[in-house]
Amino acid sequence: TARKLDNGCFLVEHFKKEVKGSPRMNTSRSLTNIKGETWSTAHHKVLEQYIPGILVEHLRGMASSTGNNASTTLALQRFLSVLFLGQPNIPYNATDSVRQFGLASLEIITRNEGEVLQLIQDDKGLHLIAVFGLQAQSTPAIPAIQSVTQLLSSTAAEELRGCRIGVSTGNVFCGIVGSDQRKAFDVLGDTVNLACRLMQLCEETQCTFLCDEATSRNCGGKFMFHKLPTAYKMKGQSAKLSVYTVQASEEYEN
């Protein structure tokens, strides 16, 4: 959270982690004063380890701005597309494959202005969570589906083949969660849960990718979607939902 003070400074909550060679921060109160002329590369490096880069830039812009006393928070409700990617085919101890999976996914998602929030490995394989729309796009589903087509293409890394992907679009709570000892940027809400459910549904439907109706509608005809003939009851949803898979992306093919 960043809060503007009467003297033009901002109080920016940080994460009790220091960068070698950087000015020591006030860890006793977990707060540091950042003013326009004192914003440094060290501040940037500390913050970008915990929150998406677009929000670090937002804080830097706040620190260099002037104006009336105001309050700004990173606890936001935003209209986002959430992507859940699961790869069950990589063994738990395949370190090199895990690394290649992460690098290949990260390169494609960031190329399409998405942010990778989590990369998790458990006995069910690898799982990746990414969001699109933190840069305030009105159509976050478009870069999300562009990422899907590229992740599933024959040119993607071998480690991405056989993965399952779910994408949903809607209002999402995004912000810093945790305690004084440990904080992280995260996304919460029904939209996030639905993306996970769609990824899990891929196995039952024998589809590689599934999305909800809101995602297909938000793309505005830019992609060709195929609606599955059966509506599905999802955990946490009161009614059955129509689900879609993508058929083609004219822009990507060109």
C-alpha cells in the first residue's frame, strides 16, 4: 500500500528484504519514505520481486507526482483474464524440464503483456497461474488467448506439449496479502477459481484448452471459438456453464 503524506512523500510498505549495496530500509516499522528524487534502482529491485512490474511502475509514478493529499492502495478489484496451466507429464524430480517449462511459459506470457504469479510443482505435476489486464486493457482476454495459441503451438518448447489450460475472465480482487513476516501479490475470487476448474475439466472433455463464455465474448470475434455441446456444473457455481475451446487465431497464424 502506498499513502501520500502532507509533505509530498509516500509511505510504501515493503517486504523486509534488502538488496546488496542499497540504502538500509526501516524494517522496524516495515515502511520507507519514497520521494521523487530518492526513488532508486534499489527500491525498484526490492519491490519487483514481490509485485508485478506494472504496479512497481505505478508506485514510481506516484512517488514522482505532486498534488493534493490522497490515498492509493494496491488492493484493487480489476477486470482481468486469469490463465491456469497444468502440465502433468513432467516428473517431480525433473529439474531441467521444470526450468525449461518455466522459461518457455514466462517468455510467451510476458510477450503478451501478462504477469506470471505462481509456478507450483506437486504430485500432480506443474501448475502455472498468470493474469492479463493489469495494464488496464479493456479486452484482457485477447492477450490471454494469444498466449494460449502460442503455448499450444508446435514451436513451443517440448516441455509445454501435453499441457492443459483454463482461462476465465471477470472481476478479480488483486493485491498484497499475507502478514508482517511474509507478503505476496495474489489474485482471489470466483474468476480465479473458475480458471482452475476449467483446466481440470480439460481431462474429462479431452480438450487441451477451455475457457468460459466471458472470455470468448471479450475477444470480440478476434478468435474462432467452438462451444462444447454440453454445459457443465462447476464447483462453486450455481448454474451449469457453457465452455469453449479456441479453434484458430488469424493474427497469430499470420
